[in-house]
Amino acid sequence: MPAPTDWTTPWPWLIAALLLALSGLSVWFIGRHQHLSAGRKWVRIGLHGLLLLALLGLFLQPRWRSQLPAGRVLLVADDVPSAVVRRMQDSLNIREAIRAKKFRGAADSVTLLGGSFSDQLLAQLAERAVTWVPYDAANQLKSLRWEGIVQVGQNQTVSGRVNLPEADVLRLKFGKRAVDSTQLAAGDQSFTLKYPVFSLGRNSPTLWLGNTLLDTLHFVVRPTARMRIRFVLTAPDFETRTLADWLGQQGHQVELTNTLSKGIGSSTSINSTALTRSTPPDLIITDPGNVSNVLVNKALLAGKSVLVLNLGQPETDVAAINRALHTRWHVKRVPGKDTLHVGPSLTALPYRFVSTAYTLPVPGYPVAIQPAPGHVAVSLLTETFPLRLGGDSTAYSRLWLSVLARLQPTALNNLLLEQPVYQHVSTAVTLNNPSVIPTQLRLGSDTIQLRAAPVNARSWTGFTRPTQSGWQTLQDTLAVYVYPTEAVRTGALTQLAQRQKTAAVALAHRRYDTKRTAETRFIEKEIPDLVWFALIVTLLAALWIEPKLS
């Protein structure tokens, strides 16, 4: 809306005087034409007068007050179909429905229908009683969440709800490859997708419904903490030596301990000197013949993890593991099989773990974990080194990263953040097990003040409203993607952001009375500039045509 004319300055007066002078001059020239009839003179004077009034109207911008409707109003988002609006009016017994783009802020009680409302419109609802009626468009996400920071080898879990008019397939893709999918029936459906992550740093998988891209999900994958790992074996074979070499390349401190005879042994260290016996390692890797070794039991009692591999007779070996480590493993033979093919160049013994509430499988592999004082993992894989020797180092790394991720000790400075994170929307950040008592964190240019959690002395939480969108650095080593909330960005997450803001406004306005006495409100209206310009052009054309009609 243009600003009203400021008559305290000399320019409006000068322009008005100039227009009046031009008008008087036009009348004087018309009066001097002797060959014109009196009727033609009055026509020309009338046209010039109308042109003057149009110019004055464009310049002065005349306004008038108009009373706005008060009381209860149904304020409708622009994407809600008219049939839905009429049905909702009848259901709520609301006489007047106004589209969002035509709303001027007048109403004592507003019922919002839909979720796509601009910040400017929501700001007009100050001191109004607001209720919200969600509208779920076809194929529209109703909620979506995933982890903003994931440790390599762990699963990224994407969950949410979507409204489907008919059955369809929801896919999570990394590049062009689908990493997980689920078939959804028609209606309001919940879903969960998950896949193990192995690409360090920033990851951006995409979420697809059928052949339609819903949005891109951004998160960060952090490396595993460096561990101290000890192999306790009678004699390391090629399988365990290959694994020890790979662990050393990942930066872990590794010691291979082998027993030559009773009381006589040797050890080989990678990335450090030999670990002292008085300091338990983070992880013991052993075989069924050494599970009763004092080093294994000592580490397990200290809350460390144990991985048992190289099983030969699973039923006998599992019984020995249960006796030595006080676990409750049960395996069942797969009939008619000598080996099980897990993948290219990867086989397993023809047994499966009996599923129990306390047995946690490693997805995609015949490896499972049970809680003890620490964690005990058992592998039914036969040999894994052919993967590495065959050149498929990626598959080899994925296998052992998946296993190690579940045997990690409690990580220091573990940051937790749930996505999506929106610009200018409050977001919680949690820091678990800090190495130094923290006071604040840095997210981009914003500072997050931390406070100790009331129920966990090793957990600190802070809240932030990110001011910038895009990738923002978190504590120098990590990053967080901040989604913009402007409607100019397309995608399902923008719709979710607007839906959340609308819900928050409705919640904040519950304290206002929906039945309070209506107030009379007015708004200033004006003629659009386009109308003035069209009128001026029409009058100029009439003044040009009129002399030619004689």
C-alpha cells in the first residue's frame, strides 16, 4: 500500500499548483477557439477536467474507511479446495470464509483451515482467539524425523506419517540406489525406514513417494572413537591378522596376543606399545577356545565388550560361551545347508540365532549381541578376508564398521540433534558424557547456552533458534543443516515447517476467549494505481480522438 501524501513538504503543494495552472491554461485555450461550438467546448473542458482529476487522484491517493467483518471467521489456506472449505463451514457453522491472500486482520475469533500461512498473516492474529483445523492434502507428509548426527556403521532411522489416497511405495535413496523402502496402503499411514551409514561427513539421501521426490534429508556421519582392541587367541590365523591390520588402518590401538604354551606367549602391537594388563582394553576379540581366558573375563567384568569369532561347531561353541561368559545364546541349524551365502565372497555357518528379547542382531549379517556386564557379540561368519583380498574393501569395511558401531564404549562428547532443524525455530541440542564440563556450544554464528539435565549428571542440553539456513558448523568438527522456512523453497519439509508454525500460533492463542464481544474494526481502502493509469491513458486517447471527429 503506497504511503499517503506528506503535505508538510513543499513538493505536494508545488505539484498541485502546477496541475491547477495547467487546468486553467487548458480552459483558456479551449475558450479562444472561435470555430468550436459551445457543445464541443464543453466536451473538451470536461475531458481535460477528468484528466486533471485522474492525475490528482494518482498523486493524492484518496482513501476511505471501510468496516471489516468481525466475529468468527474461517481463514483458509490458498491450497485448500473449495469443496473442503464449504464442507468445513457447514461442519463448524461458520458463515464467512476468507482466503489467506485476502485477509486484512479483522476478526475476533479465527479458525485456520490448512497449514500454509505466511509469517505476515500469522502476525496479524495478535490478540485473536485462534483455533486450527489441519488439512491433509493427498500425498502430503504429516510428520518426519531423523537423526542429525549419526556414528558411522550405525543405522539412520527415518520415521513419519503420510496421507495417501491410494497404495504406494516410499523409498529412501542414496544417490540412485534405494537403501530402504516400504509398501504403504491408502490412508493415514506411519512409516519407518532405516539403513546403515558408512560415508563420513555430510550425507544427503532423498525421500521418494512413488516417482515423486518429496525432499532431501541432510545429516552428518561422525567417525567412531578410537578404541583399544586386544586379540586373545591361541594362534592368530589369516582371518584375525587381516582384521587386526584393517583395525590398525582405521586408527585403533591393536594388540595380538597368542599363547605358545602354558605361561608363555607373545604379542604384537599396532599404533601403540603393548597394552598393559592392568588397563582393560575397550574390546576383546577372541575365539571359543579362549573365552575362559582370564583376560576375557576381566575385561567383561570391567564393562568392556567381547567379540567371539571363528566358530567351528556352533552348538558346542555357543554352550562353551554361555558357561564362560554367563550369556544365553541359542542357535538353530538351517536344514539342508552346508553354508549360507551372506553376500559375494561372504559365507556363514548354516545356523541362525534364536531370536530373544535380549539378543540384538547386526542388520544384514549373521552377528548378534547380548548385554552382559559389557556386551558380548558372536559371529557365525566363516571367513571375511576373501572380501578384502578380492578387492572389495568397501564391503569388508561396511561389515566390520557395522559390528564395531554396536560394541563401542560410551563415547565422549556425544552430540545428539534431531532433524529437521528449521531457521528461526527453537531446536534442542544435547551433549552427553562431556570430557570437560561445558557452558556453551557454537552453531554457525549462534551460541547455545547449555544447562545440566535434572535427571542425568552426564547430560547437558541447550536450545537455539538458528538465524541462518544451509549447512552450519557445529563445534568446528561437525555440521548441522538448517532448513529455511520461506514458502519460496519447494519440498515437503517446507510444508511441514509452515504446518508447525501454524500449530504453534494456535497453541499460543488458546488463552483468548473465542466468545468475547465482537469489536468494530475498520480498514483504509484505496483505488489501485493500475486503475488510475488505465483511466489516464483512456482520457488521453479520448483527447486525441475528439478533434478528429469534427
